[in-house]
Amino acid sequence: MSGSSTEQRIGLVIEDLAPTRAWLVEMLTLTFPGIRVVTADSLASARTAMAGCFGPVDAARSVPHLALVDLGLPDGSGIELIRELACARPDVMPIVTTIYDDDGHLFDAITAGAQGYLLKDQDAGLLAQYLRRIERGDPPLSPSIARRILARLRSPAAPVPTAPGATLSPADPDVTLTPREIEVLSLLGRGLRNAEVARLLSLSEHTIAGYVKAIYAKLSICSRAEAALEAAKRGLV
């Protein structure tokens, strides 16, 4: 690892789903030997952790601290934390770890100050490979995200969309789901559990849990029974 051996790197993992949080902690530990990992499961606990774990600001650090930030947290958006880190902590590199691969979330996060954007539905080995790019000074980006950024740069006059659902009220019937979210919702509507959905879609169970969380948030529902009803309303089952 580059940098002085006395500069211990701290990694803050902000993720509300416990299995996914544990998976990200393990990935950081394997990717950066010697890193000290701190976790948080909400905006509030993340702010508390940020205040205590990183120590005094050191803009001259050759080994930046890391913050892996989920965007969909129970008490708000991870973009708020990214903006706070970008303004106050130049020694911390905020990196999005999410299931959201749309332009709205991507460009909102980049505008806020995210220095990387990784999709959690990829293999842990690939995510670790992208994180290691930090040591070369390269931003950690999932390939599909890099392609979106390049496409945006080729069309600078195009308006940057906002994150889907950002202006919708909870009762809005026209909430748009991504193709993957529709696929997951249809399987939930058939009564499948997360583990069964994961096997059918060849994804990890924690990735499916992330999709379920996103679906619940968009549709303002909180149970599998409500998900089944919504799937039926949309003609998915």
C-alpha cells in the first residue's frame, strides 16, 4: 500500500442492512490490510462516527481515509453525508456503494462530492479490484457507471436528471421502478423469499435485500404482503 506506514487508514462503512454491512467490512479488510473499519447504519450514527473516528483533519495525508456510503438510509440520503465530507474532510474519500445505477443518483452523488461509485450487485472480488485503484490515484468506478459518465461528457448540453422519485409524494401512483426492481417485485409477488430470488437471478442475497429496501422506499410499503399487492396491481403476477 502506498503512503507512510504510520498513516493508518480508517474505513467508515455506512449501510443499514446488517448482512451487506458485514460483507463490505470484510471486503475492506481484505483489500486494505491493516485498515481500521468503523460502521454506521443511519445518517445519525454516521455523523457520530465521523466526528469520532477520523481525528483531526489532515489534508496532507498520502493515504486517504475511506467512507463507503449507501444512498438509501432509514433517516435520509447518503448524499447528505457525502456533501458534508466533501466540505469538511479533504482527507476522507467518499465512495458510493449502492444498487442504484441510474443517472439521477449517480450525478447527484458526484455533484455532492463522491469520488467513486460502486454497484453492490457485483462480485466482491471485482469490487475489491476497483477499490485498489485508489492506490494508483484512480477513482473506483463500476464499468457501467464509467460508461454513463463518459456518455454524459459527450453530451454536455443534456440536462442532468434528478434521482428517480425525488419529487414524488409517497402516494403518487406513477412511481417508476427500474427493470431489475420490477423483476424482483414480480418474484416477491409470487411469494418467493430473498434467498430464492437471489438464486433465480444469480445475485447475492444481500444484493436482493438492497433491491427490496429500494422497492419498499419507492412504493412507501413496509411488508411482503403489500409488495405482493403492488405486484398484482402492476400486472406482474
